[in-house]
Amino acid sequence: MRLSFEFFPPRTKKGEASLLASANALKAEGPEFFSVTYGAGGSTRDGTRETVSKLLTDVGVPAAPHLSIGNDNEEQIRTMLDDYKARGVNRIVALRGDVPSGAVAAPRHSSNAESLVKLIRAHSGDAFHIEVAAYPEVHPDAASAEADLDFFARKVDAGADSAITQYFFNPPAYFDFIERAAARGIGIPIVPGIMPITNFEGLVRFSKNCGADIPRWLGKRLESLKDDPEGLLAFGNDVTSKVCEALVQGGAPGIHFYTLNKTGPALEVWHRLRTTCAPQA
Ligand code: FAD
């Protein structure tokens, strides 16, 4: 059972110390890797690299940088790949990336994750295990569910080794995607990405942007708890735990937690999952 935790690069020294302390605590859970996001348009290029390095050297757990083709040119990406390899990185999360807010948007499909996967394989061979993104509830840019699966298949054909999904609260969407992927002959592990629920407004805003569906009943319940942080967290942990339980019992190969650098809820959900499903950590 694969377990991984995602962080974003901290902006302050205090944030960095707190992240490393959390990562040290999470190490005891036996994660396969930590991953570190890459700010839209390369805005956290240095922060991502430094955080990955610290996780590798100070915590001693494999760390995977997210890399988006976004605003970087191919030469910059090759340089980053060489740098990561030299630092002992052996896994990369390869993405198209989102357009930075306020930026003049480039044509939506002028770059895509498929071309990044090809670039990584052409330049670095098999030096990296490549993760790509998958969208059980369909990416907002996709013309149809079928077109979305086609683009996913192209990333796999280009050399992706496994995938992490966008977060979702509807396990049937995940199983439907897995079935459709299998019917297309896609055999790589597709690990569900899980977003613990910690904040109502933030979750609604973010979900609108990334196309994650908040079921009506869940939205209504969270809205009624929005001024009760403890109640919201407790309810959110119950909901997320049930989602994870359904996923693992239905055969999901692991769980990837989007921690947003708050590891408490992810740990709570993971501990409950270990009790109910007794997966091998
Ligand atoms: P792609 O797979 O290239 O494309 C996404 C969708 O666009 C496809 O599914 C398809 O529907 C459509 N599409 C692609 N190519 C074409 C084409 N040629 N013609 C028509 N349609 C096309 N964003 C960040 O900025 N930084 C991060 O660190 C980050 N980490 C993430 C981690 C995970 C696990 C996930 C799921 C998402 C992450 N994102 C991150 C968000 C991601 O960058 C966005 O969802 C982005 O909009 C798409 O990236 P992708 O790699 O899935 O793109």
C-alpha cells in the first residue's frame, strides 16, 4: 500500500522548520515519498528545489519535485533535471501546470504534460520514476471524458510510470476512471489524491478552479459548520476517512495526501484507515 504526502515550499524560515518537523514525524508512517509542488509559472523554482533537498538530506525520505512545463523553456527544464539527478532525486511529478493568476494566459494547450514526459525521458532516460496527474472527475479543459482519457493515455505512452489523481469526494468517479483506463489497456498504478477538509471557503474556491465536485449534501453540511473550525475538522476527517476506506477496500493501490503543509488531518485519516483496512504501511 503506497503512501505519500504532498507539501508546498514554505515561504519563511519558521515555515521551513515547521515543515521539516512535520516531515520527520510523518517519516514514522513509512511514506514511499514526499512530493513538493511547483508554483504556477515556475514561481517557486528555488523553493521547490531547496525543500526537496532538505527533505532528502535532513529527513531522509525520497522527495519528488513537481515540475511543470508552464513558463520554463526546454533548456531550463534540462538544467533542472540534471540538478535534481545530481541531488539524488529519482522521482518527478510531471505536469503542464496552471497559469499564474494575473498572468497573460498563453494559449491553453501550447504546452502539455505529455511533452514534458517526453522531454524527461529523452534527456534523462530512466533516471526518474515519472508521476503524472489523472482526473477521475474530468479536467476542466477537457472537451469530454473520452478526450480527457485520451490525453491521459498519451502521457502513459510517453513514459509515465504511475499517476496521482486530482482530489475528489466521489469514490465511484475513481472506480469508473480506473475501469475505463483498464479498458484502454492502461496498466500503471493510479493513486487517489486525497484533500483533507480544513476550510470551507478555501475548499469551495479551489474546487471550482480545478473541477473537483463537492457533492451537494457535503457542501451544505460544511457550510453549516464553517464558523465552527473544530466541528468542521472533525466532520471533514470523518468524511475523508470514509472516502479513503471505500477506495482502499475497492482496490486503490495507495493514498497520496495533499497536506497543504498541515499534516494533522492527513495523519488522523491515515491512522483511522490503518485501523479499519489494516493496509501494509
Ligand atoms: P495535461 O495532462 O497536459 O492536460 C490537462 C488536460 O488538458 C487534459 O486532461 C486534457 O483534457 C487537456 N489537454 C491536454 N493537452 C491537450 C491538447 N493538446 N489539446 C486539447 N486538450 C488538451 N499545478 C501547478 O501549477 N503546480 C503543481 O505543483 C501542481 N501539482 C499537481 C499535482 C497533482 C497530483 C495534480 C492532479 C495536479 C497538480 N497541479 C499542479 C495542477 C495541474 O497543473 C493542472 O491541473 C493543470 O491544469 C493540468 O496539468 P496536467 O499535467 O494534468 O496537464
